[in-house]
Amino acid sequence: MNQPQTTLHPDAVPHTHEVRNQPPPLTDYNAFDGDTALCEAVQREGAQWARDTLSEAGARTGSAEVIEWGYLANECKPQLHAFDRQGHRIDTVRYHDSYHKLMAMSLEAGLHCSPWTQPGPGAHVARAAREYLHAQVDAGHGCPVTMTFASVPAIRTTPALAESWLPKILTPGYDPRNVPHTEKQSLTIGMGMTEKQGGSDVRSNTTRAWPVGRETGSGAAYELLGHKWFTSAPMCDGFLMLAQSTGGLSCFLVPRWRPDGTKNPMQIQRLKNKSGNVSNASSEIELRGALGWMVGDEGRGVPAIIQMVAMTRFDCMVGSTAGMRQAVAQAIHHCQHRAAFGKTLAEQPAMANVLADLQLEVEGALALTMRMARALDHADDPHEKLLLRLGLPVGKYWICKRHPGHAYEAMECIGGNGVMDDFIMARIYRDAPINAIWEGSGNVQALDLLRAMAKSPDAVAAWFVELEQARGAHPLLDAAVDQLSSALEDRDDLEYRARSLTEAMALTMQAAQLVRAGNLTVSEAFIQSRLAGPTAHHFGTLPRGVDVQTLMERGNPLATE
């Protein structure tokens, strides 16, 4: 009986698996040189002197090697080891080596200290630009970097602590060893405010502090008993914490080890199982007589730690803007390489509208963020100081709140691959809500803005001085500024209207800064799309006449290549 002959050729099966129409990964590019808006902002806000260093950082953060560190640091989550094999309490969190490489890269570059050790024109701008590049690789490791950076103004309020701690806090370098701070040359600082019963209402904290000896007040030693519901980066060398002392809620610097080399009883109960920001450990801790030194005056814990919070809120602006930039870069790169229905996706008018709109959001966020960075560089100037008082809550509220929707829309541009964990968009999407929630959620920021305006009316005047510099550039902007002025003069139902007021302040200031930046294509598109109607629009609804090709080219990460 004859056997049936096969019709398959030896190479037929492999050919069915040929990969076509899949964009190449976005790696080995310069994340600074390819970011037109960032390059312009650095020059505009006074940090042109740092351009070569930033270009080197852009090449490094855009390299395949460093991008892979970001993937591995998130794939291999931190693990808590509360005890050693003999049962001794060690409270150690172990990270993947890629996390340590990211930390070393950021800390050796001075992201935690450079504006403090080398102040001057453009120092905060240059540091924000570099942080913006590093955050696009991985958002999580930025948390301890930010807290260390932000701790400096608070610790400076207490000379005795500043003398012993700041030299090592301000030293570039990274030492992840689980040893006393006295044995290290460089230190990291965390913070612990939130408790189970209070959240943002820190005055309801129940953690107590008692003086160790007869000395009390600023710089004195206390022992803390209580808990903290959220303590991020628990492997930091010290933490600024709030606790109730005899004189009221006070701030304390609590080391992980006591000066005598014994372990401070600050015990990690568990690590948080977070949806995003997973490369960074967040923990619940119990303080069982933990040693700490009072920072600032007794009963003035909130004013002491708020100096740290103000800087972390600024970094939330930087981080969310960075996340949006990475999302746009990925979306544009994908759509320029992926074809459907006879054209690349970027050539499809509907998709071009979406991509250009996503880039506009980055343009506005970056313009506001870098303007606040320049204000930090000149915080001794009365106008700049007043501008910061309103600009930080406004920017933190609006930029961080826009990030999640922006991430989703960019994910949709990429399609099914955008949802997969082995692509970066899924991580960006999970990370996106974090900055909006941490360091004071939306309502906290909006209400803080109202308090600032009530306490410092001059700050409102400074805000409008800034807006008026764009007067006459566009009738829609002029009308929006006038409407904002009227809305602020209306004193009824202020708390009820807090969010809408904050939103109006953010959009008008973003528009004014884009006008100041001088690119008519960008400013006109932003004003027409953000100030002409409802602001909670879906991305991809730009009006007719917008030069979407120019906007997409500004967002193209490979535009310079």
C-alpha cells in the first residue's frame, strides 16, 4: 500500500513564525538630545551650562543596559527578611542588584544633593532635568533619592543634627550595607508620617515620644513608641518622623541603628503589596522605644517636616512629567514603525491627533515644572518665593492628576503590547497614580492652596504678575486669566470649588509659560485645546488647524538621529 506523500517543505513551519510589523524596542538612544522640549526648557530656565552633562546622562539612561536595570528592578520585587536564620531580628529588605545599580547611578550623580552643595543659577533646573531622565528608566528608586534630597532643609533647622548628619547626606555615593550610619560615608534619608487612623491628618498621630534624659527640645534625644502605616524605602539610614511629645506634635530624626552599634527597635511588620512603584519597598513599621532626636522646636513638627514635604511634592511634579514623557516617546516610536491599513499608525489622522495631544500635555507639564525649578534657584527673591508657595500645590495637583489618563491613552496607542508586563507601558500605567496620591492627594493639595492664598495674599498677586506677562498673546488666554481673577474674588464656597480653582490656575500658568517659551505652534495648540472648552477632554480631540506633525516631531525620541 502506497504511503501518502507529504506536501510540507522543510522550511515551511519556520516561515509561519516570521515576525513582521513589530516595532523595534526603543533602546540605545539619547533621552536628552531627543527631547526637544527638555532641551529648550534647560536653556530657557538657566541651566544651559549643564547641557553636556545632561547629554551624557541622556545617553546613559537611554542605553539598553540601564533600561534593562529598570525592568529587572521591577520584575524582582524587594523581599523582607525580618529575622536571620538563628532568629535574630534584622529587619532587612533585599533588592535585586539592578535596583542597587539604579540607586548608585542616581546618588553618584548627586541627584540627592547637587543644588545644596553647588547652589547657583540653574542648579535646581539641572538637577530636575537629570532626575527627569532617570525617572523614565524606573520611578521607584527615585523615592529614597527624593527623600534624601528633601530632608536637607528640615535637618538644617537643628544645628547639632546638621553638623553630624549633613556631611554624609550631602556626599555623592551609595552604600547599601545594613550597618550603622556612623560606619558609612554616604547616607540616605526616609520619612514616616502616615498612621492607620490619620492618613493626611497627621495631627491625629498617636505615636508618642519621651525624652531619654533631662534635656528636652530641639536636638534632644527621645524614644518613640507607636507605628507608621506607610514608610517607604525602609533601608534608609535615618527617617524624619512625627510623634506626640509633651509640647505637641514634633519631628524626630530616627536612625536605623543606634550610635552604640545596636539595632534601633524600629521593626518592619510587612512590606506593602503595591500595584505600582514596586521596585521601591514600602513598609509598615512598629516603633518600640526607637531612639530619635528632635528636629526643630517642640510642638512644631508639621512646620519642620513640611520643608521636606514641599521638596518631595516638587519631585512628584518632575516624576509625573517624566512618566508622561516616557509614555509619549514609546507611543510615537511605536506608531512610526507599526503599519495598518496601508499606512504607519503615525500617518493616520486620528492617531496623529492623539499623539500630538499627548505631547502637548508633556509640553505644559514640563514648562510649569521647570519654571518652578527656576523659582527654587532664586527662592531668596520675594517674587519667586511667593510663586513657589502656590506653584508647588498647583503643579503637584494638576500634573500628577493628569498622568494616569495620559498613561492609559498612550497604552491604547500601542494596543495589546501596551498591556503586557514585558513592555514598559504597563509599568508606567501602574506607576502613574502614585504621585497623585502620595505626599498629599488632590484634595490636600487644593486645600493647601486655599490656605496659602488666605495666609499670603501677596502670593496671589505674584501669580498674576506671572500670568500678565503673557497678556495679549491670545484672546482665549486673556479671557481665562480674567475668569480666574473673578473666580478668586468670589469668596463663597471656596472649599467646594477648590479643585476647579486649582485646575484653572494650573492651565493658565502652563499656557503662560508656553507663550513665554516662544514656540507659537505649541502655545497656540495648548491654548486652543485646553482653554476653549471643558478641560477634562479625552486626548485626541485637538481642534482643526493644529500642526500635529510639528508636535509629533517634538515628541519623537529619535528626532535628532
